Amino acid sequence: MSHMLVIHGGAGAIRAPERYAPSLRRIVEAGARLLEEGAGALDVVSHCVALLEDDPLFNAGCGSVLNAEGEAFCDASIMDGRSLAAGAVAGVKGVRNPVRLARLVMETTPHVFMIGAGAERLGRAHRLAFEADSYFVTPARLEELARTKARGAVTLDHAEPVSGKLGTVGAVARDGAGNLAAATSTGGLVNQMSGRVGDSPVIGAGVYADNESCAISCTGVGEKFLRTCLARTAALFVETQGLAAPEAAKAAVAYLMRRVRGSGGLIMVDRAGRCGVAHSTPGLLWASAENGTIHAP
Ligand code: GLY
Ligand code: GLY
């Protein structure tokens, strides 16, 4: 059976997209190799999102943007389309790979969503890697925060024309057995209020996966995705209107723009393995692999 992987590194007015191309290609190739070797969709999306988190170019894990207090807090989520099992974390600090912590919530607790210190303790109990503040709070992110504060703005990381580091991240996959999975991870918005949480860790807003329809990961100004339950809305276009992923992605973004003038985009794969990518922003950083054939910027 055919397999499909799509990854994204955020949406926005992306300057110099060629800066991100080598990372996107390397990471989608790593995921494609796993799929070729027979790995399941869940393992592939968590692996790809962890690699995106490790790459300081993207706004997740290392290289997360800073909130108004100059701190980096991370949010992440993962969902398994076989059973609708899901795990998410918000406001976690020091965890090298927040997506792995989201997966621990899904697989080792009776819960779906954990925040802050309790979630971090779960990660320590399972010996996840932790890093010092200096790993997350990079000089480029400090400069970006200072510039954003000077403008009195709260922005997408990629809204910053001179930003060196861009993008919330995510991955969606359909494996050879026909299973779907999705994962999303972010540092949030530059200069966001301490305690603010966006859509990325909210099941049905920033992430969704159901073997009966599709798998979705979103990026953009989270408040708009929360108010439109955008990931679940996109899945409903597949489920109830029978749209294929390319059309459902466009329909979801049209709804996002029409109802709340939302800024962002999404990637999706449907149960037939078709891929959909749509955005209301000028650009979206993404790459895909279909049965080993790579499409990357
Ligand atoms: N940093 C917000 C986003 O790209 O989704
Ligand atoms: N989409 C990421 C956020 O708003 O935090």
C-alpha cells in the first residue's frame, strides 16, 4: 500500500525559503526511509517532529520563540488515527523534545493533556532528555523579542522580516498499513503573554488524525485555529463531504479566512494517501515524500 509523509516548518511571509530547504529535505528523507522500512505512521511523525524540534531554524524545541518575559515554553501534541488516542503538553520548559513528552502522555497515562511542572515530572520519570535554558533561549531569539517588543507586537516568528529562525512544526503520515498519525510542536508566538497557549497542543485545533478520514497539522496564529477548531473542521470536510485532502485543505483555509480572517496554514494526508497543503499566508514551509519520491523546496 502506498505511503505518504508531509512535514511543515511554519507559515508566514517567509524570507529566504532556501535557508530552510536543506533541513526540510533531510528530515523528510529520514521519515521516508523509516516508512520504506515499514515503520508505523505514529513513529514516523514523532521522529520527524523531534528532528524539527532539534533544528534551531524552526520555532519548536531548540530555537523556540520567547514570550514577553523572555522565556521559552513549548507546546506539542500527537494523535494516532487508529484509535483516536492522543497526547499533548503545554507550557513545558527544559524538555528537549516536547513531542516525545506528548507521546508519553498518550501512551503511559490515562490522560490526554498535561501542562507545566506535572508534565515535566512525567518526562523526567521516563528519562527524557532535558536541556538548560541556554539551549532554548538563543541570542537570535532574544534579538527578535527585543525588536518585537519595540514594535509593541505579538507575532508569528516568521512575521519578523529579519528573523533568523522561523516556524511552528508538524508532520502527518499514512503508513503502508493504511494507518494515519499527526504531530505538531511550537514555541508559540513571539512576545506572547506568559501563560498563553495556542492551538498546537489542542486536539482538533492544531492537530487531528483519524484513520477513517485524514491526519492534519496546523500552523499560524493559534487563537484563530482554536476558535475554528480548524484541524477537526478540515477532517469534517473529508468525513462528511467526501473531499480529498487537496480540496479539504483549501476548504478549511477558506473557512478560516472567511470566518475569522485567520493567518496560517495546514498540511494533511487522507486515508487514500493523498496530500493537501493550503495557507492564507504568503508562504508555508513544507516537504513531502510519496512512496519514497521526495518533494522539497
Ligand atoms: N509561530 C507560530 C506558527 O508559525 O504557527
Ligand atoms: N500556532 C502556534 C501558536 O499559535 O502558538
